[in-house]
Amino acid sequence: MMTSYKIVEKLNKETLLGYYRQMLLIREFEERAGEQYMLGKVRGFLHLYIGEEAIAVGALASLKPQDYVVTHYRDHGHALAKGVPARLVMAELFGKATGTTKGKGGSMHIFDKSRNFAGGYAIVGGQMPIATGLALASSYLHEDRITVCFLGDGAIQEGEFHEAMNMAALWKLPIIFFCENNMYGMGVPVSESLAKKDIYKIADAYDMPSVQIDGMDVLAVRETTQEVTDLVRSGKGPYFIEAKTYRFRGHSMADPSEYRTKIEEQRWQMKDPVSSYREWLLDHHLAAESDVTAMDVSVEQEVAEAVKFAEESPNPPASALYEDVYGR
């Protein structure tokens, strides 16, 4: 059961209800995306964010519109939480010309320059140098802008991780490295692939402050991220956050997830961030059943419209192969 937090005193009812809607939107979007994948309408790989919704919503709620977000290939949730319209994300999954990258990127490469969502990246750890470069640019230009870089536990073992962490710490860059520790790097448990038990303590090697939080609790994520965001924005340098979470589906749609026990899955599903937060809202009289039911219907309609939009959108023409080859 979720508890009360100091941050709640600073938030109104509308904002608190908005967190529920955002998490529900991500959950419904991912469920429908999985269905469309099984129908053959989404091609390539599809990595679902189901179970991790509290992180995207709680973390990005503390940002300003000008702040950058850079993430990994499990990127739909972050895009939706940053305000990228569901219909554009779904169209990209369908490979349609109306998608966020005109159907050329697919599930792992959602991108929206207008919202400073600087993309999902398919190479493990590959987003970290890019995020560090954006933070360096912000520092050099004296901008009121920070960068949040999401990474999975598997990225800790990549060389880019250490290079990015070292540069960010050395130059005191305005960046938050946010590790979503969902307990498995593909099918390998973190305990069998990483020598350090507590991932967040790895930041000590770079004299970078760090913290470990409950990634299944949207208010815990919101509160900690707001505190960290304020520090980083004030010029105190980079920060590392590790959120303990759990993906309710396999690594991708092609993963039957046979390496996990049913008992483990059931234990984590009892911490479902969406249903837990819904219960918290009702228990604290911040919402009535009619409020959350109305949101359920609204979100279902929004995602259904996103699927319809994607289905009816045109495929990119063959000539699109020769467009957007060079940056301008």
C-alpha cells in the first residue's frame, strides 16, 4: 500500500488524478500495442513498458518543457509521459508516414524534437553519450535546461556508461542518469551479471550523488525526482537514481519469460503501480469511483482512436528512402 508523501501537499487534486490517467494511458497503449503486434500490424521488435509506468510518469512530472529526455528502446512510456500524442506513437509502431519519425524508426526509435524528446535508442547504453552531449551543450550555452537519461540495468556493463558518467561528473553537467532496474537484462538476473549488489552505489566511483527508490510508487518517484531535479538545475552537477521496478511482460514480445517463477511474478504484480495508485486515490478521498471510471473510458477511447489513426494512415512512399538522410 502506498503511503503519503510531502510532495502531495504541493499538488492539487487535478494533478494527482492526472498521474493516474497518464499511467493508465501507458498501460492501455502497451496492451493494445501488444495486440496489434500479434495481429501482424506492428513489425520488428516490441518491448513493452507494462509494470514500469510509475517511473515515466513520476520522473517526467518534475521537468520543464525545455528539458531533454533521452531513453532506451523500451521507450513508448517515456514518450507518452513527455506529451507525445498516442496516435503519433502508434502510427510509428505501424511504420506509417504519420509516425513520429515518418515510419522509419519503429518501436525503438520514437523521437519528437518539438517536445525535446530526444529519442529511444536500440543500442544498449548508446543513449548515454548522446544525453551527456546534450547536457554539455546546455551547460556551454548557459541554458535553463537539464537532461534526463533513462537506462536499464543492462547498460551498466557497457563502456559508454562509464565514459558518460565520468564526463558528466568531471564537468558537473546538468544531467540525471535514471536507471530502471527491472531485475533482468534480457533473461539474465542482475544478481548473476553484475558484481555490485546495489547499482546506485556504482555512482560513488565518480563522486556522483545517488539514491535508490521504489519504482513501483509514482509518488515516491515524483518526490525524489523533484528534489534531484532542483539540485541538478541549480548547478550542483549530475545525479544518479536507481528505481527498483519490474516488467510484467518478457523482455520483448518474442520472450516467453520462462526464466522467471510464477511466485516472483505474482509477488511483483501485487505492487502494480496503476492499481495501487488507484486504490490510494480512493482511500484518500481524492477521487470517487465515478472519477476513475470516467478516466478508464476516456483512455480506452483515446488508445482506440490511436489504433484507428495508425491503421488509416498512409505508408511512406518509396521515395522516402532518400529523405532525411542528412541532418540540417
